[in-house]
Amino acid sequence: MSPKTTLILASIAFAVLWTAFMIWQTSNGMANTIILMVSGAIAGVLWYFGMRWAMSMIAAKTARK
């Protein structure tokens, strides 16, 4: 499995777990659930790009040594 595939699967897992936990904590209606699902998708995408950026910085740092 390529590193990109692993990162995509990890970001999906993060988004699903984060969303499930937030819905479990605050289950107060359909509108709140929809907002949390959208927020979870955004969190997963941001996590993906943040981890991709962090890993590229680590790779660049180790390549300079």
C-alpha cells in the first residue's frame, strides 16, 4: 500500500471516528447531526492536508542531513 493510500484511509478513519464521537456526545436532533457530519468531513480533509504537509516537512528535513 502506498503512503498516499495509507494517509487517505487514515484521514477517513479520523473523520468517521471524530464525527461518531461528536454525535454520541451531543445527539440533540437532526440539524445538529447534519452539522456535525459536515464538520467531520471538513476535519478529515484538513487532517489529510495537515498530515501531508507535516510529512513533507519531515521528509525534507531528513533529506538535508
